[in-house]
Amino acid sequence: MKHHSYIVLFLAATFLSGCAVWNPVADVAVSGYVNTVSYFNSFYNAQRLFNEAEDEVIKSRTEFLERGGLGKPFTIPSAARQKFQTSIEKNSKVLSFYPDARWVDDALLMIGKAYYYMEDDVRSERKFQELAVKFPESGLIPEANLWLGKSLLRQKKSEQGLKMLEELVAQRDAVDADLSGNAAYEMANYHFQRKDHREAERFYRIAADLVSDDELLTLIYFRLGDCSMELSQNQKAFEAYGSARSVSPVYSLIFQAHLQQVKIIAANGGYEEALAVLDGMLSDSKNAEYFAAVHFQIAQVLYKQGRTAEAVEKYRYIDTAFVRTDEAARSYFLLGRHFETVEGRYDSARVMYNRARAEFAASEITPEAVQKADMFNKYFDLWRELAKFDSLSRMEMNRPLESDSAVIGRDSAAVLDSIAVRPDPKVKKMAKTVKPDVKKDSVLAADSLRMRERLRKEEEKARLLDSLQRTIARVKFELGGLFFLEIQQPDSALRWFDDVITGHAATPYAPRALYTKAEMFRTELNKPQTELEAVYSALIDTYSNSAYANEARKILGRPLVVEQVDTAAVQFEQAERLADANDIAAAVQLLKRTARQFPLSPYAARSLYTAGWHYEHSLSLPDSAIAQYQLLIAQHPASALTGKVRGKVMEYEAEQKRLEEEKQAAKKAEEEAKAAAEELKKKPKRSAAAPADSLGAKQNPMPTDTLSTPNEQ
């Protein structure tokens, strides 16, 4: 009876509080008890699983920071992901079976946050919006708005997301300070990523005054220091990193903040002080796992101080002592840069860049190392190609043409011998009178045959030499483009272009080289107008019928030569008319065909660029746009248009690399989850300590959310 009275009191309290779902048809006491306990079990288990998952995420993120993950992409553990998914399913049961219960808004918030953690932003956004529509007076609205703002920013819905977060920051006196602080932190991160460091600094300072979590406060001070460095405010940066050291609960962040302060000391010219601090850091056993970073910073300070030989030696020590680390990759890269820009040893630079690209794939320098390695690999490939074709050209010029004269001689002798095959007396008598004339005709026939053979060989040799000279001109032109756009040595580029202009004037690459030289004078080298006009005039006078000459006439304001039809120009104009008529697909196909058919025309580069532009802006096909831009860079390295797209291509390739890394990380997490599930199956089942979802009452199936180091080369 006593136990029964407790149940009645419990049910009465639940009913009065409005959190029971009553079924008057069934037996009141039994049915009410079963449904209420089932509801509490579902919500309790959903909340327990969500809290456990969130705790695992927080713990994993802290460990990630401990391992030096500051500023790197973080992936939630697979076990936490599974718990979030189960929590979503149990909360969905609460929403379906108990839509009028007290904690429905809590369930919606939990589902939205779980989806956010799992990076399913579309479903996350819908749940937060559903909470705002169904429970506009809920006390959970500010927290839901914070997470909704974060989700919108991650979906690139910047205007909506910023508006949502800014409202929370503006209400910082009326809502929880941590919520407003988190909103300010997210806004600051948004501006920081877009390199608006002044606006980012403003919101980081607001966040620093509001948040109470020491780990988050450490990250805020770190970013404040970074903003101040970008704004050349070294003293403010030093103080911000000092604040990060003072509040951080994570030693790796304390170490990183200290290292940033050392960099500022060195930047201010205090090299010896910086080296002394770094030596002290090496003597501290707590820094043992960070010794690679300390040695790398020592090398940096030595190099800035002008102690180049010592710095190079230190870089070489790092790539030997700390193999397969970020510091080793950076050391290889900086050695490559030193050999490239200071010593001019391109062979050594190529080796170092190739080692840097393979040393530590996750390093921030890897994309640039790949670009530099490819650049110098191409440079040496072009040199080998030039040496090969130059050697073939010399051999062909020196090769004699009379190698078959003996054969011709034998043939003519056979003609003479064939006259006296039969010893007929009559013929012999006749031959006495005919023989001189026959001999004369035979000699003439042999001379004619020899002459025809010689002319044929001379024509073959001329064609081969012309082909070799065209190839040599192409290689030299590509070397000029490589020096101009990638190695960024315009003086060397001009020497190669001048070599094409003077040494290969009869090839199609000569007018192209002249035009590129003029473009360099106009856009990069700021040459006087007189020099610029002289180059354009030389192009018009020497190659008057060239398409490049017409381009020069346009620039100088001279009348165009229209006697010859420029098919490339005609097709380009047709493509423009198609685009104006909004037939973008046809325009793009024509532009691509023009670039293929007329690779030496100035319209080839323009066609590739325009096709890429339409893919990017008119058709919203960024991958196809990048493909056209990559062709433009590869086929027309010296074009001024190449410089406009190089940054986009590099950014795209870096993003593709990041996505591939995330894909591999997700695949690894999925494999770990499967392995954990298999391991769980092998273990004997135990009775659950937490309350079950029901007391054995038969229920409908539980509904889910409807949106459910290599050798030298």
C-alpha cells in the first residue's frame, strides 16, 4: 500500500505539472503510469546520450589542442557521432509520441545541436527554426539562435547568420553572458577568415569580456594576438599572447603562446634575447615533445639575424632528427627557397621542394611546395627537351647529303653494262657507231637521278630543321613564361623571349614573344611609353599579317588590317554573340573549340579564360571553370590573363586537398566505429543500469527524424 501511495502521488504531481500524456480510455492508473514512465525514459536516455557525446567531443577537442591542433580542422570521435545519432532517434520518439509534453523544446534543441555536431547543417537549421516557431516564448530561444547562427555561417548564408549572432551580442545585458560571448567569438572568426582583422579584433575583445570558459578564452586571446600581428601592432600582440599563457588550462597552448612571444621579440630585433629564451625552452623537460618547434624557431631567428650558414645547418638537422613532422617539411621548404632565391641553385631547390611536398602531407606549406616542385621539375624537363632538340638540330645541319651516291653510281654503271649483254657480231658492229652516244645519254640519266635524289633529301632536311627550330622556339618561349609567371624573374624571362625574337624570327612564336614582351613592359615592368610603343611598332612592321599585330594596332589606335580573315577572332566574336543571346552552353563549346583549333592565336588564351568565366559566373560550375583555368595556365603561362586566375586555381587545389583529408578522416572514423561495434557484439550482454524505454508495454516502432625522406631526384 505504501508503495502504491507513492505511485499515486507521483502520478498526481505529474498530471498537475502538465507533463503527462493521459489516456482516459484505458485504465487510468496503469496506462498513465506506463506512458509517463516511457516518456521519462525516452527523454532521460536521449539527454544522457547527448551529454555523454558532448563531453566526449569536448574532451577530444582538448586532447586535439594538446597535440598541437590549434587552427587545424577537428573531427568528432566516431563513438560520439553514434551517441548523437541514438540521441536524435530517442528525442524523435518524444516528439512523435508526446508532442504536448513539457520538454519538447529541450528535445528539439538537442536534436538541432546533435545535427550541428555531426555537420548536418540543413537538418540542424530546420530543428532550430521549428523550435522558434512552435515555442516562441521558450527560454531556450537565445541558445537555439546561437547554434542557428553558427549553422547558417557554415552553410555560407553569411548575411542571415551574422544578423542572428549580432542580435545576441546586442542583447548581452539581457541574455546569458556566455551565449553573447560565443556569438561574438563566431562573428570574430568569420571576419578573421576573410582577413578583416580590424573588425575581427573588435569582436574578439567583446568575446573576451563575456566568456567564462578558460579554454575558449585562451583561443580568443590567441586570435587577438594574431589580429594584432596582422595589423603590425606587435606590443598588443605580445600582451594578448601573454594573456593566453595566463589563462590556458592546456599546456600546448601555453607553449604556443610563449613561442609567439619569442617570434615578436625576434621581429623587434632582439635576436640574442630570443635565442636565449629558446635555449631555455630546450632545457625544460615539459617541452620535450615540442623540441622540433623550438629548433625550427632557432633556425628562423638565425636566418633573420644573417647567420645563414648556421641556419642552413640547423634546418638540415631538423629534417634529419624530426623526420615526417611539420617542422621537417617547413625546413625542406625554406632550404628550397634559400637555394632558389639566394644562391640561384635551381637543381638543389628542386630536390628540397620535392622532399618538402612528400615529408608531411598535412603541413600548411605542402600546397606551395607542390607548386614549387612542379615548377622546377618543369624547368629541368624543358632544359632537357631544349638540349635534346638543339643537339638533333646540330646533327642534322652537319649531316652530309651524299650518303646514297654510291648506290646511284652503281645504278648508272649497270646501265652502261647492260648495252653489251650479247656478243652478236651485227650488234657489235653497230655498237661501234652507237657507243659514244649511249655513254653520253647514260651519264646524263645518272646525273639527273642524282640531282633529284639530292633535291629530295634537301627538302626533307629543310622540313626537319624547320620542325626542330619550331620546337626549340616553343621550348624557349615556355621557359620565358616559366621565369615570368612562376619563378618571377622578369629579366631572365625577357632574355628567353628576346632569344625567340632574334634567333627564331621565322617561327610563329616570334610575334607571340614580341607581344608578350610588350605586355610585360605595359603591365609589370612599367617601362616608358616610348619603349612600349617601339615594341608594338616592331611587331606591326615585322609581322604585319599576324593576329598579334592587329592586337598591337588596337592598343596604339591604328587602323586594323582586315584583308585576311582571322578565323579565331571570328569564332570568338560569334561566342560573345551567343553569350549575349543567353545561349551560354553553345558559347562555351565554341570558345573551347577555338582554343583547341588555334593554340597559337592570342584568342586561344582569351577563349579559355572566357569559357572559365562563364562556367564560374553564368553556369555556376566551379569545377569546370577551374579545369579551363588550369588549361590556361598550362598552355599560356605568359598570358596576362593567367595571372588573374592563378590565385583561384591555387585556392581550389588547396581546398580539394583539405576535402580529401577530411574524407580520409571520416573514412577512418567510420572504420573505427565499425570495429567498435564488432567488438561490442563479441562482449557478453549486460543488464542496463539506466531505466529502459518502457516497462514491457507493447508500442509502435520508434520513429526516426524524417531528415534522417626520398632519394635526390
